[in-house]
Amino acid sequence: MGTLSNPSFGDLAREASLQPQEKLFAIKKNNNSLSIGIPKEITFQEHRVPLTPMAVQLLVEQGHQVKIETGCGDKANFDDLQYSSVGAEIVSDAKSAYECDLLLKIAPPTEEEVEYMKPNQILISSIQMVRTKEVVFKKMLSKNITAIAYEFIRDDEGSLPIIRSMSEIAGRASILIATEYLSNYNSGKGELFGGIPGIQPTQLVVIGAGAVGEYAVRAALGLGASVKVFDNSLEKLRRLEKSLGSRVHSSTIIPKILAKALSECDVAIGALRSPIGLSPCVVTESMVAEMRPKSIIVDISIDQGGCFETSEATNHKMPVFEKHGVLHYCVPNIPSRYSRTASYALSNIFTPLLMQIADDGGIEECLRNHEGLRQGTYIYKGKLTNQILSERFNIPSREIEFLLAGLK
């Protein structure tokens, strides 16, 4: 969808303390107004919000209605007053937010939340294939919901803008996390990540050369670390080397070579991602046992099960555990740790998407016009359109193009 990358929405990512730009008040109102509901997230440690106050202002000025459950933005430091002052309607309970025609969420709906949904609603949220529950899924089908998984929406270049954005945050954050746990403050080695002249630099292993791995490598190189990257995709490794030059050493995932690199490293980042299911577990427990004492593992892939055999999901309150003398940080949903930044990033994508839906005259016409949005749609008016879910739950699916054309 071309609007996803429109540079005119860069203002939305500015700090909220900036004064609204004059151009925000000169936008033509759209007759195809949307009724948008944003309920407060109830998923454990989900602190992000899909729209910032400035984004809400832009939508309201175009004639759209936005209902936000009270306290929705608190964890990202956006209070109710900021939203109400730009035209949002603050509602006291989730049920009121679910009265809108279009629901915008971060986490997938729970069984409790689906109960609030009314027939023929539009839902935009994540889906998280690994954790999707059949009972939740079937209830949405019974209510003729149209459901779009934002992590599968593609832009005009064929990329996944939300995955890319959240991957950038997770990749950079993994290095910041590693710096914390190398310090004496967190009972680490007492080493400065990257080092200084005259001292051997931090040895870093990154497993996965996708977007998460790329931004982890960029951040690490900027701090002076020595980096080795492993991935079984030669295309990804070539792209990374071309982008970063000869400063990074790369290899396919050969167990003996990977084991040697891990035994010599100070920090290991797990950044392998599967598009449909569990991430591959490529580091065995015996490999971890040979790592240096007080070395650190940050397994970003824990969202999909982890790529270290010793990984176990932790949380933001108790983020680490030690095994074989190696500190493991295995918190799912790392971007929620930086909820304000992540909310700005999500808002930059959701806002033009919502405006595109209105400009096209509604979700049906928007789906016809934009293949990237169709690729994110897994339910259309109560009909399953995702083959993976069809096989998993043994429910027949239909091509969304046939449904949009009115074919049975």
C-alpha cells in the first residue's frame, strides 16, 4: 500500500511536546468517515498503543470518530487528557470501545474480548500464529468478522512495514540489554560493551541475518564490537555484508563453526524468525555449556520458541536466569519495553492505513485495490482466507480474491 511509506506522516513520530504543525489543520475532511475503537490491552506486559494523540488529531480532523478506553495509553506515557484534547472520546470500559465498526489493537483478541465484538466488525491486530487459540478463532468466524493481521500487511515494495519497524527496535534493544548485563550493576563481568582502544573488543555472535539481526549488528558495530553473523540464507548474508562492508564476519549455520564462535563470544543474540511457526532451535545445550562464564544470551526468537535449547520465556519483571554459568535474557515482545517509541512507529503505519480505507470507501474496496492488505487478511466476513490456519484447525478456506469478486 503506497500510503504506508508516505513521508508526510513523519510528523507523527515527533515527540508529543512539539506543537502541531499548521498543515494538520488544512486537511480536507473525508465523507467516508470511520468509527474506530481502541480498547485497553489486557495481554500480560503489552504496553504499546496503536495510535498516538497526534495521529488521533489527524484522523478526527478528517471527520473520523475515535473511541479510546480510559488508560489505554498510560504505559506509553500518553494520558487520557492528551487524547481527549485532540477530539478522541474517552470511554470508561472496554465494551464501549468495542461498539465501533473498526477495532484497532496491538495483541490478538482474547476469548473475553471476542465476546465484546459485534457481528460484521473489522479487526486490525496481530495474530501470532503460534499462540492462536481455536476457540477464539471460531468465535470470530461465527460473528462474520473481517480480521487483518498487521504483521502480514505488505507495502508497495513487498516488505512487511510493521515487522520491519518492530524488528529495528528489537535488534537495537538487544544490544542495549547486553550492555546492561555486562556491567557490574547487574552482576555481569564488569565490561564496557565494545571496549576502548588498547583492549580487545566485545565478541558478539548474531544468529539470524534478517531485520532483527541487521539492526543488532549495526548497533554493535557502532559501539566497537567484533561481530560474527550466522544464517542459512546466503542471500541475507550477502545483503548484510554489502550493506555493512567487511566489518562483519558471516557464515552459514554449521554446528562446529557456530559452537566455536559461541565458546569465544561475550554476547550471543538469537534472531532467527519463522514466517509461520516456531523458530529453528540451532544452539544445543552442550554448545551453551561451553560458553564463557558470565557470557550473555539474548534470545529475541523466544516469541517463537527460541533458537537456544536452554531458552525459557521470562518477563520484564524477572527477565533473566542463569544456566551453565550463562545469563539468559528471554523476554518475549521486547518492543513493549520501549512502548512509547514502538507506539510512535506503529502509529506511523496505522494512520495512513486507516486513511486509505476511508479514501477507498471502506474495507471492501480497499482490499480490492491493495494486494498488500489482502495478504494480511485471514478472515473476510466470516470466511477463512488463510491456508495455514485452515490446515491447523481443519476448516475450509477460500481465496480472498474470489470472495471479493462475489464468487462462492
